[in-house]
Amino acid sequence: MLQAIGLTSAPRRGCDPAVRDLTFEARPGAVTALLGAPGAGKTTALRLMLELEPGRGITYFRGRPLHRIAHPAREVGVLLAEVPGRPSRTVRGQLRLLCAAAGVPVTRADEVLEAVGLHGLQDQRLGALSTGMERRLGLAAALLGDPHTLLLDQPAVSLSPREAGWLYELLRAHAADGGTVLCTTDDPKEAARIADHVVTIDEGRLVADQEAADFARTRLRPRVAVRTPHAARLAAVVSREARAARRSVEVVTENGNRLCVYGSTCAEVGETAFRHGILLHQLADETGDTGPALTPALAPALTPALAPALDPEPAPASGSAPASDAGAEAEPTAGAPSSGAPLAGAPSSAPSPGAAPVPGAPEEALAAPDAGAPSGAAPGPRRGSDAAGAHVRPVLASSVVRSRPAEAGPRAAAATPGGALPGPRAALRAQDADPGPLPPPLRPKPVRSPLHPLRYELRRLLGAPATYAVTVAVLVASAAVAVLLARTGRTPLPYVIAAWPGLLPLPPAALGAGLLGAFSFGDEYRYPVLSSGRGPVPRRAGLLLAKLAVTAVTALTLALLAAVIDLEALRLVYGGDLIPVPENWPLLCASWAGLAVGCAWAGLLAAGIFRATAAGVAAVLAVPVLITPLVQKVLVGPSVRSIAGLPGRLRELSWTHWPYEVDRWLMGAVHVVAQPVGTALVLSLTALICAYLLTGLRRRARW
């Protein structure tokens, strides 16, 4: 069960909170729809539940808040937007990457691909997927950890009716297995059709908390849609004849020349227009929405027999329709909607299961199938419908059942002592009353992901085609430069093998290692797979160590391949006689490896600090272009001191005895670091590590 208690978002400067004191629950085994117009706060509410937005309140997933769940992906599946991923990555590679982040076996990727119908497109690139396929991939990512609860934000947006029907059938199957499903929508008819429970919000506040059948009866009504160039004249005529016939008719203007007539039929409206010579462009039956977004253009035509229905304490009247408790939440004023339309922002009451049937209510309308079901979709049985699985059709506005105070929201229940139904003034006072002390502030927390950092980083590196493209480009460029440098015979052999001419700031292998290192963190911010809309990229020590280890191995492999291919290219073009083995080859190999690893780490750390791949590449280029000349100015000059005997002094300081062979390797490392480029790399890496730690600590302090 999902329980959201007192969710209140932090107000932005000059604006009210997007969500204010929102409390509701979503039961297991049912699909719950969070309904609201665009901008009502639906997405903000979901982000508050996932602890991504600063604010107040708490959400329990089966009795535990999200930050106390060891494996969040196995408890909550989230689809807030499209699944972010590099467009060149395959569908299977993307899901396997998410498997490493969620800590589930890699075989789970094939299982969810089969479940969502993407098994035949497993090798398709993400950039080539259609909108429907992207939604299926997002649902597969949400189901990857086999979660109990699904939170989906507008899952059927931009989908065809057939794809939307398939999506909702899959969600219903998940609920039938005992799971909890909460999805947002802005279409009341869609909410009544696909959900077992509907929670309506407006301007961040709870408006109604109802079962789907009760929601359809109180929120949706049949209406006649009319389009005419004489809309104002037809509205006045229909209202005048309704008052003369003592019938309850409501006329609402939409988009200038369109009218919606509630409480009438196509035949009556058509006959009225014919008698008065009014041209009609459209005349059709529809199911209308009487929610907070409905704005009446004219005062409804009400008969004296319906006047008691607007009184806060209605008196029974023979021959008149019973008063609506939901429609009695506000006193009637000129231009106000009729009793069938709930007051905007006021809690709408839900009918009680044990309430007596309404006299005069058309019982056949309750069992009629929903005319708004999409073509091509075959909805299954739903709780609250008849045995045949037909959806409950909304009845007329005059057919009203008595509400249950406990379901009208916490404030309305608190303002109604003794279980009495609240009147309109009491409901308004309860809505505007002080909600009392709120729970402690809720701070956004980083996602504990990936659960397997090393496996995740390896799949991220090997699953991106850019890795292979950069590697091939570096090896080809390095071989070509080495052959050109050896042609003149003036370049020293180590620089020829490294393919490092004086015109280039760095050899191709070092530049490629730095670029791959910048991709390591740059992709996390450009394609935030780890966050997936759930907040910032985590600054975990395990993730950083995994990235450092993988980039170091990648840089060493690239440097080794570049040196070997350069040697083979030189032997192929000029023969092997011109390539003698230098005496200080161990020192040269150490310098070459240190240069490659240093450039890779510089690109990695800079991209993590500045959240961009370009920043990582700039940091790599800054080492030879900016930092190395400064170091040379400091190191060049006469020196009266020497570091000779440093290993012996270190042995005395540490009180330990190591083999004397270590002294030679230690002095070699000191000579490597003492080079201008080596010193510049050490200084750059030290500054980048300190900056990375400081930015991580500052962000953690904000959490």
C-alpha cells in the first residue's frame, strides 16, 4: 500500500506551493489515477513521494519511506519521463545497464523485453524508436526490479488508442497480481475508464478521493455538444424554454461557437434550433466533465422544484429530484454551475456503499457500457463494475447518492463532528482552516545507485559505440603520425613510438584516453541513466572508484595498443633495423602509462565537477597548454640541492626494510613525476580531486 501524508512542496520565490497538504492512499491490487488539469501539481506530487523535491510530508511504501528501503528499484518502479540513454545504445544494452544499476541479474532484461513486446527490437538503437516503443521501454525499465509499486506520470501521453489500451491492460495485470499502481492523467473520462480509484487534485489540493464508479456518477455527465455560429442566441433560447418547461438544463459555452447542454437531448436541442431558425454545424451526444475546469457561460436554467437542492439543509419535496450532497457545497450565485457540478477546489464527496438507492435514478444507465472506451482496446474486468466487466456509465446530474464523510478528505471529516454531513459554509471553512503542524521538512536524497558500480561502469563503457569509434580513430591517427615522424629521422625514437610531435599538445593515445575519461562522467549528466528523473547523479565513493579503475585500465590498454601498432607500422614501412631498444625502456614505459592514466583521470574528474564532457576535454588540454609551461618556468634554473639518496632517507623514516631493487623503481617514479608534464598532471589531479570532494560535500550539506 502507498500512503502519502501531508505532502507539501517548498514554495518558490513569488509563487505558492505547487502541492499543499496532499494526503491520500493507493491500495494494492488496484489501479489508482491521480487526476488533475495541467499544472495541478501531479508531477510534483510524484517527485515528493520519491523524495526528489524539497518540501514536507512523507510517503510510505508498504510501511517504509523510500530512503529506508535497501533496494528501491525492487520496491518502486518509476516512469517520470522517457528513459534517458545514449541514442546509439541498443535496447538490450540499455536494459542491461539498468540491471547493473538496480542490482538485478542481467537475464531480467530479456524477461521484461518479452513482457512489453520489445523482444524483436532488442538490437534496435534508442534513437530509432517510435514514441510507442519508447513508452514500452520506459515501462520495461520500471518493471526491471519486479517492484510492488508502480508510479507513472502520464504513461499514455502521445500514444495511439490501441497502444494506450495495451499499456493499461499491462498495468491492470500488475495490479491483479497484488501490486500497487498509481498513474497520473488529465482526462477525467480516461481516469474513470482505466482506474479502480480516482484521486482528484486542483492547484495542489485534494478535491476528491473516490471509487471509479462514484467518480463517474459525480464528475461525468451526458451532454449534447452543439456547434453553431449563433451560440449566444441558442443558449438563451434553450435556457428560456427549459425554464418554461420546469426542466433542469445547464448551458456551457466552450471555444466561442461551441455549446455543451447538460440535462437535454439531441432531439430537444435540434427541435429548438429548428423552430427559431438557428443554423447548426454539429449536434452530438458526449460525456462531459463537470470538474473544476468547467466554466459556465450562462446561469443554469433551474426550476423552482430544484431550489431546495441548493439549500445547505434541503427539505424533502414531493415530485422533485433529491438534492445532491456534492452539489450543495456552495450557495448558488448568478453564473454558478448547477448542483451536478462540484465547486472548484472544494472536496467532492464520495457515495457510500450502503446508501439507499436514489428515487428516479435510471438503473439501466449504471450497467451500460462506457461509450468513451478507445477502439481496439478490450478492457478487462474492473472492481466496481458488473460481472460482465462493463464500465459504469455516469447517470444524470439529478441522480445523487449520499456521501461518506470519511472519504471526503481529512479536513472535511475533521470539520464534521458526529458523522454529520457538512454544509457549504462548513466545507469552505474546513478547506481554508489551518491544517495544523506539518511533518518535518523533506529533503531530496541521492539515489543509492548503482548497486553494482564496477559492473555498471563496464557495461556503460562497452555498450557505447563511441568507445569503439574513439579507439579506432586514436589507433589509426597514432600509426599515421608515427610513420610521418620516422620519415625525417630527426625525432627521438620514444616520441616516434608515442606519435607525439612537437606541434601537438599531447599524443593521440593520451587525447583518446582523456576523451574516454570525460565520457565516463559526461554521459551521466547528458543521459542520466542513474537518476532517470529521480534527482542528481549520485556521488558515491564506490561509483567514483569504479570509474577511476575502469578508465585507468582503458587508458593503459589504449596506450599499449597504440605503442604496439606504431611499432608494427614502423617495421612494416621502414623495416626493423631502425628500431633499437632503448636502455631506459622501463622508465619510458612508466612515463607513457602515467601520461595516459593521468589524462584519463583528469578528463573524468573535470567532467564530474562541471557536469559536461567538454569540461573534461578542456581539463586534459589545459595540462600541456597552460600548466606545463608554468611548471617549466618554476623548474628551469640552477639548483644547488639534489634528491639523491631519497630512498635511503625514506627507509630510515619508515623504520622498515624493503629490497634495494625497490630503490631503483622509486627513483624512476620520482624522475617521471619530476618531468614538467608529470608535475603538471600531479598538480592538476590533486586540484581536481579536492574540487570533486568539496562539491560533493556541499551538495550533501544541502540534502
